[in-house]
Amino acid sequence: MKKDITTIEDIQLLVDTFYTKAKADETIGHFFNEVIELDLEEHLPKIYRFWESILFGKANYRGNPMLKHIDLHQKSAMTVEHFDKWITLWEATTDEYFEGTKATEAKTKAKTMKELMLYKIKQSENPNFIQ
């Protein structure tokens, strides 16, 4: 039986494995490998803190992922297909290692983020968009 996501180490395993898959993926890998030169050593701790705040309510994440993704979209268009692949990889990675309340929450929150990001990215294309 798999365990639930209960520690920062669990989040690190999930995020590290996800990013390995995402960077190698033919649909979304170019965002990480070509569009931006992602420094994982710098980036991953931020993502750990992000998910720790989302799943455990810890207030140690500082940043604005929405603006980061809007900036990324301006460099290379991010489509529903890209976000669908992100969700597919995220859910598969979560299911590979975990099951339980927090694992389900991680998948649900990711889907909510997808919808919000797609909405905000679309809105950002309007010349009157206020960030």
C-alpha cells in the first residue's frame, strides 16, 4: 500500500520526479529546456515551498507563479494541450508514489491551478490587462 503525502520529503520526491518527466516530455519539455533555461537547483526549493504551502498550509512560499507563467506564455504560447499534459504527468507521478487525502488534494489543486492559469493567461492577452 502506498502512503499519503505527509512530509516535505514526500513533496520533494513528487516534485523532483515530476520535473524529470516534464523536462523529458515532447509536449512540454521545451518550456523547461529551451524557452527558459531552468536552473533546477534554484527552482526546485521554491516549488517545494509552494506545494508545502498548498498542501500543509505552511506560509513559507514567496512568489507569484501566475506572473511567471504569463511571462513564459509571452515567450512561447502555452495552450490547453500543454496544461493537460502537465496535469497528466502530475497525476501519474502522484499516483506512482502516493495515495490518500493529500495525494488527492495535490491532484485537485493542480487541476484548479490549470483552470486559473489558463483563464489568467487568456486575460493577459487583452491590452487592458492589469497585472
